Amino acid sequence: MAKTDSLLPLFLILWPFLGAILVQLFGDGKRRLTREGIAILGMGVQLAAALLQGWAVFGGTVLESAGSGLRVDALSALMALLINGVILLVLIQSVRYMQQEEAHGLTTPRRLRLYYALILIFAGAMNWTVTTNHLILLYVAMEASTLATALLVAFYRNKSSLEAGFKYVLLVMVGMTFSLLGMVLIFAAAHPLMGSKALLLPHMGEVARLIPRKAALLGVGLMTAGFATKAGLVPFHAWLPDAHSEAPSPVSALLSGLIIKLGAYALARTVTLFAPAWHGVPLLIAILAAASMLIGIMMALVQDDLKRMLAFSSVSQIGYVFMGLGLGSYLGVYAGLFHLVNHTLIKSLLFMSTGAIMYATSGVRRISQLGGLARRMPVTSFCFILGALALGGLPPLNAFLSKFTLFIALGEAHLWWALIIAILTGLLTLACLVRAAYKVFWAPAAVPEAEAGSALVREVPFLMYFSMAVLAGLSLLIGLFPGVLYPLLDGATRAVLAVWTN
């Protein structure tokens, strides 16, 4: 594949940081929409650059920048499209949502500047993570995203949000330290054989084939622990429910839609490449993923808080992604990446829909205090139920296809017990989310006061449901016409596996 020097990868990292500076300089309270305008316009340019980058990469070119420090292949290009597209939609929904938070005294114009600046910094760190070509800088970039995310989680600065932010920083940084130890161990074992090339991600397949067995398995175990912590996989998930539930709802969409996917991305760049050489690796990942699937969805079933329910559902669903990537086969990696894309769209949709419910009901998010909202919020109810059915794996929606692809991959790998757990988890997910949707939108309110208060509830403004409608449309489009996504997923899968053959 041809390599071309390009400034696009560098632009995608630096442009959001410039936008964050502009928001801080000019986004004061006197110009109410300046901060929002700078952020949305900046991310619009960012998405256009990501599309241009994707056009070049999926046309058969690998882009490099800053020497060979940044490298964009099909997987990086796919991730960049997801990252910048979802962040733009989150920013659009944030305009009205955060205005109401300001009206209720939960934030101030000065702190709103910080909110939009942090989201732009988050975008730059995410783009850096998926374009870096260096093993240790992958760790550094992931930790940079951790710091930006922690400040967003603790945005409200009350006791519960500060505790959630602190827990997030502590657990993720400790977990990622294990991944750093694994990276150092892998490099130490490979350096005598390969020199400094062992630090470059395109040579990880060669590293996996050459280093001794004990070093490989110990390094893989340590890296898996770190990446699983970043992704919120059981038993490293303790930070995830609190962070998702205490952050502003648009930020919750970023957490579940994007931040936990960085752990899966890092796994694909490193641990996945050890699976063909060391047959214990798929089994290790499958055990962790299966435990996360079952425990996550069982915890989701007993939640009364909508955001915590969706958070535990993310603990479960990220297991599908890890299980596919851990197989190391073409079909397994394809299924893992397919579900990564689908989960990003669906879970962002569900958290945005929950944010719309909270906007319309002045912050109510307990299932037991809601009911009968469908006739007052028809767009939100449609988007939520579509997301619930999609995540549950109901055809013809998008997650059905990614889950079914994973089922076939597990069958090819003869991991029948994992296949049974994956199918059972899908059924429980469907039951969990459809039950919640029924109680919130169609069942009568369990609390009489909520029923009386619902007279004031109405559909959210266009700027809020626009993002939800786009995500719902994409979920339906991919389910009905999966071929539109095939070239991107095939290219990304081959980009992962090509490293093994290098």
C-alpha cells in the first residue's frame, strides 16, 4: 500500500486545541452563542478533514505525518470518522441542554466556556490516540484523553461528580500503568532482535512472532488489564457506572460512545496480533469478555436510574467487541469492529435520548418516576425504542448484523460456550432495554406526582433531537443496507491483520 506524507493527521490533532483556546478567549457570557459557535464550527471543519482523510486512506493510501510519528491506515481513518462525527453531534445537542443547566443554576457562563474547551481538547486527544504510530505514545495519548474526560465527568463539582471523576482518574491511571508495564516488557524482549522498530505499531506482528513465550504472555496479560480498565470491562469496570451517571448527559454519550472504545482500539493494535501466535490469548479475552457480558447486563436489569442502566449495558456490550477482536481471525476482528461502530451509534443515541428526557422533565431519570411520555415526546420515544431494539440485536437493525457475525466467528473458533453466553446476553439486553422503554414511554407513571407533572412535559427543541435523529437514521440505514459500511470495515480489518503478515 502506498504511503503519502500529509498534514491531515497533524491537523486533526492540533485544530481542536486551537479551537479550545479560541473558546476560552472569546466565549464569554456577553456573546451567548460564541463559545457554542466556535466549538461547532471547529468540529464541522474537523469532520470535513476526517472525511477527506478517509477518502484518501480508503482509496488505498496510508497517510503519514510528523515523520513516521503519525500514521493513518484504514482502522485509524474509521476511528477518526466515528470520533469527530459523534463529537460534533454531541456539541449540537449540548447547546440547548447546557443552556437549561445554566438556567437551573447548575453551571455558569464561565464554566460553559470550560465545558466546550474540554470537549475540543478531548477531540484532539482522541485523534492523537488513533493516529499515533508509537507504542509508548499510544499510552501517553490515552492518558491525555483520561485527563480531559475526568474534568468533564466532574463538571458539576458536587460531591457525587467529584467522587466519580476521582474514581475514574485513579482506576484508569492505575489500570493503564499495567498496560505501560506490558509495553515496556514487550519492547525489552523484542529490542535485542529488532532494535527501535519494536516500538512502532506496524511491527507489532513481527514482535509477536519473535519474542519468547513467557514475555509474550505476561506482556499480553498486563496490556489486556490496562486496556480492559480503559474500556470498562469486568472486573475493571468500577469507574464506569459512576462516571456515566454523574457526567452531563452529552458527556455520557462521549464516554459510552467513544472513550471506552479506545481500550478496544489499543487491543486491536497490540493484543489481537498475538492471538495467531499464542493460542491462549483468544481464550483469555473470551473469558474476560463473557464475564463482562453477563455481569454487566445482570447489573443493568436491576437499575432504576436510566443512566446507570445504560452504563452497565455498556459494560456488557463492550464484551462483544473485545471477544471479536481477541479471536485474531478475519471474521472475529471484522465482527468486533462492526459492533464497535454499531455500539458507538446506538449508545450515543440512547444517552442523548436520556438527556432529552431529563431536559423535558427537569432532571428526572428514575424509571419508577417516569411514564406515559410517548404521546408528549414522540421523537424521543421513537429514537429510544429504536436504540433499545437495535442494541438488543433485533433485525433489521444494525447490531443484529454485528452480533450475528460474531456468533459465526465464535462458531468457527469452536468457542461454543462463549457463543451461548453471547446469545443469552443479547436476549437479556433486549428484555432490559425494551422493559425500560415501555415503563418510561408507554406505561402509566407509577408515582402520581410524576403523572401530574407530565402535563408540562413536551418534545425537546430541534437542536436536541436533530443529533438523535441522525444517529437513529444511521442505525436503521446500516441495518437495512450493511453494504454501505462493508468497504470501511473490510479495510480496517485488513489493516489490523496486515501487521501480522508484515
